[in-house]
Amino acid sequence: MNLAICTISFRHHLISIEEVARWAQAHRFQGIELWGAHARSLAGDEKYGAEWLAEYGLAVLMLSDYLPLDAPLDELWAKLEQLSALARRWETRKLRTFAGRLGSAETSAAARARVVERLRGACQRLADRGQLLLVETHPSTLADTAESTLQLLAEVDHPALRVNFDVLHVWEAGDDPLGALARLRPHVSHLHLKNVSRRERLDVFAPANVYSAAGSRVGMVPLFEGVFDYQSFLADLPGDSLWDASLEWFGDDVKGTLSRDRRAIELLAGGAGVAQPVRGQRLTA
């Protein structure tokens, strides 16, 4: 497994990208998932990019941002051009977004068709540059259930549309993550790994709470200490592909939590069927 830390984990910390890279290297991560806000803030300094990051033995496994699918078209395409350029700078094919702002049950047929049309247009533009658009399985989007995600993939009908498979949100929707992964697997290019203390605490991951410096962190727990059984999930993860995955941590004690989770995954990989990290052989399609 190629494992990344998310720079969004440090969104409320006074920490440089150099320190993030040094720390990720020291703790045997293969890469970083670069938050779009951080990529934009670094864009003015020519020093930073894929070549610089490679000096640490790291790569950007995914650039994560939010396309304004409901905005005027000129605004949407301008944002897409910016993200595409940033992705080229960091030499990643994968751009993550959300599929709209409403859940599948709350979205009208007309509104769904509008999101589909815009996702297809974005995929067409990115495909010309060898890039992929990943929609994340997430509540309050059209990828809120496995069924709606499969429908969305069929509706957009473009090979550049892929899935960032957030395991906990798939479980939150009531789907069995391993079963959903089996159905979605031809389209999955990345995994998000996080956990929660109990189902009743899932609202701690609501964007308004997560992005607030004053937001609650109650319920955010290390990967193997939560209600979802990651030990079984990772042990049963198909080992015939090398998965790209990110430890998505929003809580306190960022470095301590990520380093312990990284070590726990290594120990599990040593005794189960999880693919060992192999640099330079990422699952990118």
C-alpha cells in the first residue's frame, strides 16, 4: 500500500511544507495528499513542486479540492484550469472533488443531470492532459451511496471519472465497504482511511465542523480504535493491486496519531494479505 498523509491535517498548525515532507519521509510514508488551498499558497514559490518533493522520496498521490459545479461555467472552467495546472506542477494525475452539494435522495432529476453534464465536461478537459477526476464517496453528494455512485459513473460515462473511496463514509451510508469496493473497484483510484468512536458521532466529520478551528474533535479516533473494523477490512483488501491510500486525520496530536496508525498498518501488512509499499508502482488508473 502506498500511504499518504493529508496536508489538511495540518490546516490549523503553524508548520511549513518542508517540515511536513521531512516528517513524512522519516515515518516511511510514500507521499502526501496535497490540499488545494495549500497548493495554491505554494504556487508563488518556484522552489516547490514534484522535483522538490522527490528529494524526500515522496510524491503527491492526489490533489484534493472542490470544483464549484453549481457556479457559472466560466468560473467552473477557470477553477478547473487552475487545479489542472497545479496537478501538473506536482506531477499527479488525480484531482479529488465532491459530486455536488446535496445527497442523491434530495437531488431532483434536473439537478442531477446538471451535475452529470458538468462532471463529464470536466473529465473531457482533464483527459486531454492525462489527468483523472475523482469523486469522493461522501454524505450530501451524489456519491453518498454505492448505488448512486455506480449510477453517477454510468451517467457521466467517461473513463477519466474515478472514485476516491472513503471507507468510513461508505459504511456510514449503510453499505458494506468490502462489498461496495468489489462493485466499484474498476473505478477506484484512491482510498481514504479514518475512523470514529461510534456511529452517533459521525457528524463530527461534517465539513462545517472539520474546517472550523473551534470545531469539536470528539469522536475522532485512531484508525484501529474506532467502531469500524479496519483490521478486517485491510486484511481482506484485494492484494493483487497496489492501493494508494491516505490517512485522513482531522483531530489533535496529528503527528503522534499518524505515526502510530502508520506503524499499525505496517504490522498488519506483515502478517496479512495487505500489499507492502513498493515505491514507483502506484495504482493510478
